[in-house]
Amino acid sequence: MSLLSMFVLASMIVVWNKIGKQEQEQLNESFSVLCDESVLIPVKQCAEQFEREMNIKVSVHSKFVFDQNKSEEKASANANRYDLDISSEKTNGSRRALNQVPCAFRSIIFATRKNFSRNITSVEEVFQNKLAYSISHHSAKDGSLLQESIGETGIWQRIFSGRKRVYPSSNAAGLELSSANNLDGAFMWDSSAREFDLKIHHLNELKLASETICANTGDSSEKNLSALQFARFLAAPSKGQFHFAQSGFIGVKGDVWSDKPSLYLYCAESIKPLVVNQFEHFEKDYHVMVESHFLNQEKITLSLNLITQSKARKSLPDVVIGLSESNSAQIPDHYQAYFGNSVIKKKQFSFYLLKSTRFPESSMKLVDFLCKRENKLSKAD
């Protein structure tokens, strides 16, 4: 019996070692991420979930610590060592580059404790109510954006010289506001206000004081596919968006999570020679499959209307592409028209995006890619 027990134990040790080696081999694939300190918590939570589901190691580094130890020039040079850069940029309404994936939004607002009875809608009301408030230091992102956004109104000097206190960050101000009576309110990030359960006031002067958190993949990164998959994971409704919401950020309309997303297209038969090669370039550059079906232009709207009247609405194409002379009035309401520089090979195109598509970000990326790539080719010629 003792010999049998020793044999079983030895066999189990061999199996455990083999499993351990297999798991280690699976985690040998890895990539590194550099991110703003403000989103470090949700990004790390996403990384842990991504590792469990994809068996790919994610190494997350804080940009705050990195920039403290390096000069700005060295920081910019060494940033190329990372496969994914997650940082914030001012929201301007324009579409972003192919290698950028929006993950979340944040805005500067005025916050008070929950028991504050009035609703503040303008900076002037802060002065009228003689509120003691705080701002963040100008070296902080929220402090500089507040000054930039409100400086043009001519009242920045009043804010700067008013009944204010200066804190190093929104989190520091939020902690003080929620736990003491030294402050009545604070100009701060809405994400920090939600984290400390504060009352949020949207001021008219701060409508443009917003930023988008974007994940940027390196164009020449050898690990571009894994990094891009993680960027999509961050923006996916049932994945990364849950963690960003827990940290108080406003979410984005990202693609449903898929490690291999696929777009289903209807295209006019007459434009096939103009776009087939473009689809191949898009698949290679953005790692999204394009399943294109070419029909006679007059049959496209007929097919779409038949599908919408049936029980097979899930089979509607994500994107419809045709020439502009088509009768767009017959396109079902399930689609929204894309109005942009939709010119390919000197021909005007019509683009329609399915409102209920599972891949809204990739659909828009494809349309932007077709137009922007054509612009580059035209300039090269």
C-alpha cells in the first residue's frame, strides 16, 4: 500500500509540473501598457480579467511614476518601449486615428456635498452664494484644463483670487470636501466626485471642459494584435466598461467584446474594384475581418427592407456602401447616414451604419479608413 501511495504521489507531481509548464508557456506571450495615474485602478482590474480570459500577460505601468523619474524628452523616447499607451486628450468631436480606441470620458464639474440644497448652473452662482471652493494646482491636468476652458470667459481671475484653496488633485479635494467642513464645493473631475459620492453640478462655462481616455497602440509594435485586443477589451460594454464605471468614468459606445471581430457589409456591385483591396488593407492593419457581399445597387435597399420586415433582423449588415446617386430615402430607419469626406477614387460614396451594430467603433473605423486612405493615396500621386 505504501509503495502504491508513493507511485500515485509521484505521478501527481509529474502531472502538476507538466500543467505548470503549460500554463507558463501560455503566459509567455505578453505586452506592456503605460497609462495615466488617473485610470491605473480600472486598467489594472481590466488587465487581471484579460489575463484570466486570454492567457496573455499584461504588464501595467503608471505614467505618473514614469514621468517623475524621467525628463520629458526621455519619457517621450522611452514611451516607445510600451505596446499600449492609455492617456487622456481633450475632446474635440473629431474622429481618432486607426490605432486609437476611446475607452472613457471625464469632465470638470463643480461638486458639493450631497446635502447641498441648491443646484448651481454657472460660475457666477458660486460667487453669489459666497461659497468656499477649491481648484487643482495648475500643474495637474484638471487644473490646467479648468483654466484653459474658463479663461476665455473673463472670470478666471475672479476664480483664482476668490475664496479658494488649492489642492494637488481632484482626489485630494474630494477627500477634503467629503470629510470636513473647510470647503463648500470644488472644481474637479466628475469621476472623482462620483468616487466620493458628491453632488455634481454641470456649469454652463464648463461644457467644453472634457477629455477622452484613449488607448493608443504603436504602429510598429511587434505585439500590436494583443495590445489592440486589450484596447478593445477596455472599451467593451461587458468587460472594461464595468471597471471604468466603478471608478466613476462615463463610458463609451465600444464594440461588443470579441477577440476576432467581423464586419458584415453590403456593397454596390459597381464599386467592387474600388474597395476590395482597401478591405484587405483594413483587415491587415486593424485586425478586423470584413465579410463583404456585392449586390446590384437597386437590390440593396430592397434586400434591407425585406430583412427589416422579417424575423431575421440580426442578419442586417453592419455597413452599407453605395454610390451617392442611389436613392438613400429608401434606406431603412435602422441605419444612420455617414456625412464626411466620403470620396474614393474620385467618386462620391454613400455610407450607412447600422444603429444596433455589435461593432459601432470598428464600423466607423472602416469608413474613416476608406476615406483617409484614399486621401493619402491622392496626396502621394
